[in-house]
Amino acid sequence: MTQPARFITLEGGEGAGKSTQAKRLAAALDKRGITSLLTREPGGSAGAEAIRKLLVQGERDKWNPETETLLLFAARADHVARRIKPALAEGRWVVCDRFSDSTHAYQGSGRGVPHAFIDAIENLILHGFAPDLTLILDIDPAAGLARTSDRAGNGSREDARFERFGMAFHKTLQAAFREIAANNPQRCVMVDASRPEEDVAESIWQAVSSRFGH
């Protein structure tokens, strides 16, 4: 019997290696004959990518937290409807760099938006749609931000808005992601992202194969 397509997300703070590991996971699936869609949030569809530019560029205080949350869910609604659900319906696995957990961590815990507010919008937009597996890449915030600075000229990229928030913010994010993992053990797997890239990729594949039997 053909196994149903799966929706896998990668979460974590800045510099945790989510984009790199998402690409590696999609390649690992492809190597095993599993067709996948590699995508990201905010973004992933044409409309969502346009909203992404509004969110990740500019000064750190350009949006109030509630507006930021609404923009994220507007992008997510388009992304899910136009890319994620169609891919799953076609039998393709979906590997996504960030999803709703990031909104709870960044806008909820990090920026003080009530989680009940986020939950209400999430229920309205997603109707219970959620990942089959979430891999939370855990790294010390200082180490993660050092990685982003090393590859991007000390946070000078146009899309580095969230990297400009202070260290206390990033420590709050790490705690929030750890809490999400603890509260959702059936869905979430914590991965130590401080290790070499190959080791992290191996841990991710072990989590995927043990969960889905590949």
C-alpha cells in the first residue's frame, strides 16, 4: 500500500540551519524515490512571497505585533491553499522551512501577542490543518546569530529584520520552541543544531524514518 504524503516542518531560531536542513531532507527523500515540495514561510507562493518582503525587510518596529501576525496568516492562507495542500493531494511530501509554530514563538512569546489571539486566527485559517512531523532545531541564540552574521555581513541583509531584535528576544524564542516541543511530543522532535551539518542531517533523517518507516 502506498503511504500517504506527509507534511514536515522545520522550526527554530535564527541561524539554526533550517533552510540548509530542509534542502538536505528534500534531497534525502528524492534519493529514496519520494517526490517532495521544498518550500518556506513566510512565502512559498507568489502572493505569500510578496507579503514576506513586507515582513522581513525594514526596521524592527515597522509593524505592531498584531498586524504582523495578521500578515503572516494572510501569507500562510495563500501558501497552504495554492502550494501545500495541492502538493499533498498529488502525493508529494512537503518540507517547509517554518510554519505556525514560528508565529506562536516569534509573535506570541517574543512580541507579546496573546496566544489565544493566534489560536483563533489559526483555527479560522487552517481549520485544524497541521504538520505530520515538526523538527525543532535547537541552538544557543548567540551561536545562531553569529552564524547569520558570518554569512551575511553582520546582519546587513535586507531580509534580516528579525535578526535585529535583541538577545533577550532570541532567548525567549529558544524557550518558546522548547515549550512547543514539550507540549506536542506526538508531533515534535528536538534536534541539537549546534553539531556539524552532517550530524544534524543524520538525526533529522532518523526522526523521519522512525516516524514514517523509510
